[in-house]
Amino acid sequence: MNNSIYPCIWCNNNAAEVAGFYESVFPDTKITDKSPLVMEELMKMRKVDIRRLQQAAELN
């Protein structure tokens, strides 16, 4: 089975800020395309400790 998962995150006029947050949390993240309507990121996914995400969100 070779299905890919494409998560979608809804943003209200702050997509660049959200992308920056994900880049700070996931070091292998790379923005691959930007437009006023869509921003695509390539993220190398691995097992993540959700507490790390919560701590990073609290710092920002």
C-alpha cells in the first residue's frame, strides 16, 4: 500500500506564522511552495513527543 497522507491545517491569515512554528519544531521541514492561497511544506515525519509541541507553542 503506497498511499500518502497530506495533512491540511486551516489558518486564518497567519499561514506564514504557522509554517515558521512548524519549521522551529520539526528541523527537517522545508517550505516547497507559497502562494496567497496555499503554502506547501515538506516535513520529514517521525515519532514526536506531543509534550515537545506543547512546550514550543507556549514559548511562541
